[in-house]
Amino acid sequence: MRKTLLLSVTAVAVGASFLVSTGLAFSQDGGHEMKMNMNMSGEPQSMPGMPGMDQPQKSMKSHSLVESLLQHATSGTDAEPNSTPMSMLMTSKYNWTFMFHGEAFVSDFQQTGSRGFDKFFSTNWWMPMAQRKLGDGTLTLRTMLSFEPATISKRRYPELFQQGETAFGRPIVDGQHPHDFFMELAALYDYKLSDRTLLSVYAAPMGDPAMGPAAYPHRASASEDPIAPLGHHLQDSTHIAADVVTLGITHRNLRLEASGFHGREPDEFRWNINSGKIDSWSARVTLNPGQNWSAQYSIAQLRSPESLAPTADVRRITASVQYNRPLQNGNLASLLLWGRNQDLSGGNVGNSYLLESTLHFFERNYAWTRIENVDRTSELLLGENPEPPGFSERYFTRIQAYTAGYEREIGHIPHLSTALGGQFMWYGVPAGLKPIYGSHPVGAIVFLRLRPR
């Protein structure tokens, strides 16, 4: 099995290298080669040859949320602080600008306790994107792909106390599901009503509705952590949804959005494109009061998100504050996030709280932490067993989870950042779960990280 996984991971790396090489080849045929470490503020580090983009860095600085959103460097229509860095490759040809970014972690995970298990796997995503002027606006076409259906076997990787989604008629407990191969297929059109006002339309057979902050694989505060937060399904799990339509309007530093989408979570068939009628909605307000801050409040009503509880609708609310601070030889990105699920049929309510921060320092070093306080449901007691007849899922306890990690970039491969790292996880276990998990379960992971730059 490890041999198959290694071949799959190798295919991911080779495919990424091919895309990067292909993108750069455009410059040899009338295009403009650009390698840049792009800020969402619009501050390119190096963009030679592109009309209007070869000015001094200072003149490209974004002064509003409008300018930041036109970069579309995150999934869906999510926003981060204007100063947030984003590594990607760019090239232009025939009035189009082509961009490519993503990352892959090749990981070995070890856990203690009777519920813990070990696994070698890869989490990854890759985002090719194209932009051009169309009429009086900007058209963006974007695809996000993940090879996790091949690089994560048995529809999960280990993660103690994790819950969310199902596979083959059973709840996924103490594990995190892989992403779909098609994470996003989207078209965006942004029309400037004025220099300070932007009207945006987003349509995606698979995409990310206006809900929550940027999802954990794409936000700077979690950029070096290969593992999903325990609160993922109370916070940002809608980042892969079917048949998404979003309308947004932005004025200066304030953005209002509304989305319609299909509410059912993806099933265990991860290679296909899910679809369904638009039966769920969300709304979000985002405020970027300065270059280094971004806050959002969002609410969604999800129609039948879980296949094992088809009559249960969920109301989800999130609120978050992000802070980003560029440093002389690095960057500091932090997030404070609250997420809440309410079962509309029974009034069952669960809350989650997250604080995470990633420090990039001395050019090649990264350190990060994640602290969580998360409500868990009675499904946690089932383990890998199917739900018995008449089972009623209820929030019944709360878990504390702590993560600390370090990583260092190695090597000098052109257009590819490679790093070796590891992290350690430990938990606060309530008395009622200690007979199942033990008093002090821990987990440790070592990994190789790859990222285009």
C-alpha cells in the first residue's frame, strides 16, 4: 500500500512540475515570464515585463478591500487581510494572465491510545487560474484539484476526536475525510461600479459559498499545518459545495455577499462532480479596516447536510478576526474563529473555538500553533461501528486540542519551495472519555512540504 501511495505522491509532484514548466514556457512564445511572491494587497515582488505591473513596489500597494479581492488568490470569494502573502507563479499571453499555486504535504502520522492509529499519506491541492479584462469588468476562471482520493486510502487519515461526513454508510470518527478531486470549478466576474465599489458574481458547479473565513487549506494562519482543525465541520466545511451561486458588492473596505448552493456534504465517491438543486443559502459581511486586519460574520442554513440524517437541517454561524503582519524576513498570520451548528429540528447546539498562528521568520523557518475548544457529539462513542437503529446524535462533551509545529525550507529547486517539518498534538480529555481514549493521548507527524513559488 505504501508503494502505491508513493507512486501517487510522485505523480502529484511530477504533475505540478509539468504545470509549472508549461506555464513558464508561455514566456518563450510571446508571453511574459513572471515569478512572484504576491501579496493580496497587490504588491508583487517581481513581475517583469507585464504591462502596468513593472512599476515600483510601493505604487502597487492596495488601499482597499476592492483591490485585494480582484486578486482572487483564495478559494471562492473569501478574503484575508490585504497584506497577506501568497506564493504563486504567473505568466501572461494574449491578454490573459495565468496563475498557478497550491501545496502538498507528504506525511507520516503516529498516534497513541486504543483509538489512535498510524498512517503514511498526502494532503494536497493545486489551483490553476486565468484572468482577463472582459467588457468593463474582469473575468476569472479557476480550477482547484486535489489528488487526495488517491493519496489518502480508506477514505480517511487519522485524527483523534475528529468528526464529520460519512463513508459507506458509517460516520467518520477519529479521522478526516480526503477532499474531492474537483475542489472548485468556478467562473467569477467583477464589475467596477466606481473606483471604490465592486459588483461580483461567482458561479461554480463545485465551489465555495460565502460562509466563514478562508478555509483552513488556504489561509495563511494554517499554511504549514497539514491537518484539519477539529472544528472544521462547525466552521468552514462548506468550502466544497455543489452548484454555488454568489452575488457580492464591495464598497471600500466593506463587503456584503449572499449565496445559494446545494447543502449535502460530499459523499465517499471523491472523483466525480456532485450536483443537486440549490436548497441552502448563506450570507456574509466582511470588513477589512486596515492593511493587516480582516473580520467576517456569516450565517448559513444547510439543507440535509449529512446523509445519515437526511431530515436534519443545520443553521451554521461563524465569526472571525484575522491579523497579518509582514516582517523584515518573514510574516506573522493569526486567526481567532468561532463556529456554531444548530440542529433546526431538535435545537441541539454545538460550538467551536479556534486560535491559530503561523510565524515565518529568518526567511526559511516557520513555527505555528493551533488551540481548539470544540463540542463533540455522541457519534464519537460509536468508533467505526454503524449507527444503531433509533440512534440520536447529540452534542454531549467538549475537547481541548493543542498543536505546536516547526518547519524549515531546504534545497534550491527553481520555482518550488520544499520544506521538512513536524508537529506535536496533545488533548484535554473529559473524564467520560478517558476509558476510551486514555488520559493523555498524543499525536506526532513529520512531513515534506512542496509549494510552487
